[in-house]
Amino acid sequence: MSSTPYPLPDAALGEPPAAAAGEPLLELERLYHRWKGPKPPVLDEVSLTLRAGEVTWIGGRNGVGKTTLLRLAAGILLPQRGSVRIGELTPRARGGRYQREIGFLSAGDRGLQARMRVRQQLDYWARLAYVPRAGRAALVAESMRQFELEEFSERRVDRMSMGQRQRIRLAMAFLHAPRVLLLDEPRNSLDDDGYRLLNAQIEQAAARGACVLWCSPRGEDRVISCDAGYTLRDGRLERIS
Amino acid sequence: MLGIMRRDAILFVSYRTQVVAQFLGPLFTITVFYYVSRLLTARTFHSPGGYFGFVIVGLVIIQILTLSLGLMPGSVRQELISGTIERFLVSAHGPVNGILGTMLFPLCNALVAGVVTLVLANVIFGLPLAATSLLAIPVALLGVIAFMPFALFLVALVMAFKQIASASQFIVSGIAIVGGLYFPVTLLPGWIRWMSDVQPFTPATDLLRHLLVGAQLVHPAGVELLKLVGFSLVLLPAGLTLLAAAIRYGQRTGTIAEY
């Protein structure tokens, strides 16, 4: 079982520690989202509960709404109808308390500061995530170790390969030990070693009581073992495993 | 926010020629205006430095406006495109704090550039600086707080409508005219002069000219200072509210993820 080298934000806030296995963590209830124009809703009354220690996969064709669902869960988008909650917290909770619980990986290769070095990039993210100063350097070092980025620590991001950048983006998603991990096509550009590291971190996160939501178009892209699988089609989730 | 300022400082110095250009650029501008000022003998400029002293303070303020009002919307738009605004949205720091953080380095950088401009004008071209020059620092900071809402308005428009780069340049040019940055507002025709009184740039400019180069004030310093504080108190909350509303609009409609 892995643990973080700094006190979890929950503990710092005097809130309950991570949920016991099987307890509901992220609850999406009757989510509805429609993009502008005369199109049907991309999400139509979608409900999903992610439980502590579980890994969930959602598949579906391109453009079916997987990314929209993840963005709603991450609080990037606000639901037009329905609700998103982690316990009593909603994405609009004060002090970024909801966001402290979230680790988000967007699809593609965006979100990095191209001219920062790897260590600077992770340190910057740790500051945005309100990781306490005392444990920040150790946490950044541990994060680089987890994704085998130490040898690139002083290399600028724009001088790295796509797969190496994906490891940095994954390290940012996992760095602050969030209880809810939302991963949009996390295997993008990863080689076999990267995939192995990703799976190991997902297993460790689940073992410490986090829940993981992995979205990708194809089943073979998903994590080797997961607790539930769904397909998103015509705005609705269908359970497939 | 200091983390974002640190990030921007790292990115700024990573472009070394940009750092050099920032200090060389004002030198050329000062040189041009120094020789233009030698052609002018008008009595309008009641300061020891004449038109040169008058315009140098205007140039310093233009620098601050260009780096905050002029460039901020563009850099926020760049952050939207590169996906780094998304990182603010999923971080505990939050998008409003994140955007305020992105303003810190450009504003500090602009203040440093302003000081460099004044020092160059003093050392190379002999501009006499007033003994009250140090008092200009708190006034400049207050001026920056009063300018910030305008940058917030523009950034809010970027968040909602994405592309307003030309509008920000238009506004900076407009302020240069009605704020009296290059010439006294008394030269403006009556139908437009009222605009000089309804924004914080004119009192900030007048106060800074008074403190830096000893220019005479039309109104007492206390009145100008009160105007500046008043504009800040009214406009800053309005700017923050508008920015938060624009972000919420983008999150609700989904356009925050577009660029």
C-alpha cells in the first residue's frame, strides 16, 4: 500500500480520511448536457457512482460525450442539469475543496508549460494544488520516481517526446494523491514501460481507497483489470461488465 | 498566485532576447521623444523637464497599459489554447485566482520597465527627477490596482468570446488620448474632454507627473488620490464579478473548453 509523503488535504482541512473500500466517492446524478445547435443532448440523464477502491472504464465512439462527462466530473464544465458531488462537496465548493479531491488527465498533450523543466512543471502544479510547502519538494521527487522521470528532471518539456510528456501529465494527475482520478485516454503515446507505470499507479491509487475513471474509445486501451465497464451511446450509459 | 508569478518569470527569462529587448526598447523610444521635445517650447508643460518630462511619465504608463491591458487578453487566450487555463479549473487554486496570478508578473515587469525608463531618461538625457519620486511607488501601485479592472473586463470578454485582441489595442490607444499620456487633455476638444474625468488614468497620470517630474496639478493631490481610490473600490469588485460570471458562463455552455 502506498502512502503520500505529505498530509492529505483532507487531513489538513480536518475532514474525514479517505473512504473505506466500496463507499461511494464521486456521484454523478442525472447529468444533462447539450452543445449549442440543433443537436440531441450529448449526455441525457446520465448517472454514475464511483466507489472507493474501484476502477471504472467508459468506452464509446469518438464524439459520443466521454470527454464531456469527464469534464463535468472534474468541474471544468458545470452541469446544465443534474449534479456532481464528492460527498457534500460540489465543484463550486469554496476554497477549491472539490478540486483538491480530483486528479484530472485531459486527452491529448495540452496543459503543459512548454518551456518549463520537468521538475519546475511538477512543482508549479503542486503549488496550484495547494500542496504544503514543507512536503512539496519530496512529493515532486516521489512523483518523478513513480513515473520514471528522474533522468529528465532538468529537461525542458518542449524537448521531450510525446510519450515522456504524457508521463509528466500523468504525474501531475496523481501528484497530490487525489481520491478521484479522472483519466481521458491515458494510454496516449505511452510505450510499454509507460503503460506498466500507469497501471502500477492506478493499482496503488485504488489500494489507498481512491476511485479511478478511465475513458477511451476502445476496450483494448483500458486498464488490464477494472471493476466496472460502460459504453456511452446516444447520451446514455450502458453497463457492459 | 505567487506560484503563477514564478512560472511566468521562468518563462520570461527563458526567452533571453526578450529580456534584452525589453530594456533596449525604451531607450530608442526615449531617444525619439527627447529630440522631439527639443523642438517644443510650449508653455503648457509646467514642469522642470518640459515636454520631455511630461511625455516620459506618459510613456511609463503606456508601458504598464500595454503589458497589462494590451497583452493580458492575448496571453490568457494563449493559455486557453494551450490548455493551461484548464489546469486552473481543476486545481484548488481556481480560475479567478489563476487569472489574477497571471497578471502579477506582467504588472511587476511593467513597473520595473517603468523604473528603467525613468533611470535611462535621468542618466542619459538629464531628465531632472523630483525629490518626491519615491512617493510615486505607492501611487503607481494604487494606479495598477485601478488599471487592473480594465484588464479583468477584457479577460472576461476573452473567456466568453475568445478573440478580442484588436479591441484591447484600440482601448490602450484610446486611453493614451483621453488620459493625456502624450499631450495635455486641455488640448482636447470639449466634446471628448469629459472622458478624461471618468476613468482612473487621468488622475494616476497627473499624480505621477507631479511626484516624478514636479508637474503642477490642476486639482489638489488629495482629490486626485481620492479619485484613484474611488475608481479602484468601484471597479475592482465589478471586474472580479464580471470575470467570475464569464467563467461560469463558459463552464455552463461548454465554451470554456473551446478556443
